[in-house]
Amino acid sequence: MPLFKSICIRIIFWYSLSLIPFSILISSSMDSCRFHRPRMHQTKLLFVSLISLFALSTMFIASLKHDGRIVILPESKWASSDSNRLGDLDISALCQEDQKRHRRMNFDGIESLSRGKVQSFFAQILQYPIQSACVTMKRIGRGKWLGHCYDGHKYVCLDDFVPKRNHANGLDQDEDECIVYSFGVSDDLSFENEMTHFGCHVYAYDQDWTETMLQNKNPRITLEKASIHDGSKGSVTFGQLLSKNNHSAKMIKYLKVDIEGGERKGLMEWIKSGAMDNVLQVGVEFHYTVNFAKEYWQISKSLHRLGFVYISYDPNLCVGRGPTYFHCVEVVFRKTTLDCLRLSLTLD
């Protein structure tokens, strides 16, 4: 019925619009033809036509809004107070689908599956991240052009970087110090530099000094040489770095991990030691997921149990794909709840 009403209004609108030129033509012809009607009658006809056009235009816009083609968001909010609606857009079906897939992270029977089934199961999880867990997802860092693709960027959910409104003075202030850790820099600091634009201090590490690291002049980037994973073979752990920098009790807004396979042992140790307890987001590159699907599944499931939600999938196009799956993929986990995932976030 609302659709029928909308269609009728639009038909009347366009019909009335078509009468305007005809009315003007009739009005102008009264001077040249032998229509001896007062000029006042012509003015009234034109005036009524314009008023009708204005009224019907208003009804036309209203009909578009009500059947979902125009969405007007409140100025002070990203979403309405109803957790299942984003502005005037009903996302309840999306939320229900996300909740179903989120529950799949509790699956405990992966050890009984064949290697091929594990690969297929994990690929399905990876390629369909939770969509409603982040309002604003952005690609950060240009990366390095390798001749046919860019490599080195990361996706970040900017919801955790929105300044809190100070109602006393009306200024945007972030009550928490913004700390970012980055493991694996190589010769590209584009991600780290862009994160400092959000007011963050970035602590970046790589197993070797590179020319790019030596030439860094950004005072908000602290660079060190270190091999980071589980503490074995001369490596250091994430927890040891937090302790060294007096960040053990600090909130880490983003952890970037690109350590060429070292994440398999490293992340499990960091989870078990509690180093991940104060991390809000982790962006990690999974290397050769086909060969290590079970290990990466255990990592993903352990992060899930810490309250992380899987929110982004980005295959590495520079490495390419094998016969079936991409060799390396960039994934992001965000620590959040699942009450339709904070779509009622406000800025004030």
C-alpha cells in the first residue's frame, strides 16, 4: 500500500509538472489571440500552478524518503538509538546473519576434519567477515608499489579513534592516550606515518634496520630493531615490549602484525600470556593459510574468546593465489560486543 501511494503521488506530480508550460503558453497567448480575459486571471493561473508544483514536490520527496531511497541521518549521530537500524536503514537481517556467523567461531570439531575440509571451512570464515562490527573502515597506508600491486597497507576501524566530546568546553578530546604497535616495517612506513595523523604514537619494530627506518624523521614514531614472536631463538615477545615501554596496563588501540609467518607462534603466546588483553584491534597478515589452516583457526578462535570480532578480509594480490585459495590474506579483528555491534555509536 505505501508503494502504491508513492507511485500515485509521483504520477500526479509529473502530470502537474507537465501542465506548467501549457499554462504559461495559454497565459502568453491571451495577449495575441482574441481572448479578452483580464490579465489578473493569467497571474492567478500561473500562481496556482507554481503553488501546486511546490506542494507536490514536497510530497514527492517525502514519498522517496519513506520508501527508502533517501536516507537522512541525524547530524549528531552515526546511527539511531535503535540498535537494529542505521539511520533510516533497517539492518536487522544483516545483524541476524552476522550473529549466526559469529557463533560459528565456537566450533570445536575442527581436529576431526580432514585437511581439505579444514581449509574449506576456514576459507568460508575468512572470506565472509562480520559486516556490522564497524561503522567506518578505512584503508590506512599507501603501501609500496611492487610493479603490479600495492603491499603494506592495513585496514583500520576508525570507530575506536573517534574523539570523545567534552561537554564542558565543546571541544573534541580523546581521554585515552593513543598507542599503536607495529611489527614488520621493512622499507615502508606509510601505515605508521598515517596513524600518527590520528594523534597516535607508533612503536614500530623490524628484525633488520632498513634505509627507510634510518631516514625516519617523524617524532611520533619510535623505531627499534627486534625479532618478535614467541621468545624463542633470540626473539622477544609482545608482552616483553609492553613491559619495557611501561605499557602493560595501557590500552593499545591497534596492533599491526606482518612478521612473515612468525605470527603463528607469536600470537598464541601473546594470547596465553595476557599481552592481548588490552588490545582493541589487531591487523595481521596470515601467511600460507592453506598449509597452516588449523593453526590460524586456533588463533582466530582464541581471539574470539577474548572478545575479538573478525571484521575485515583483504587477500594479498601481490603474492597471488594457488590452485584454490590465496596464499596470504590480511585480516582484522576488533574487540567489541555483538549487540548488533555498536551501530548506535554517537559522536556527542
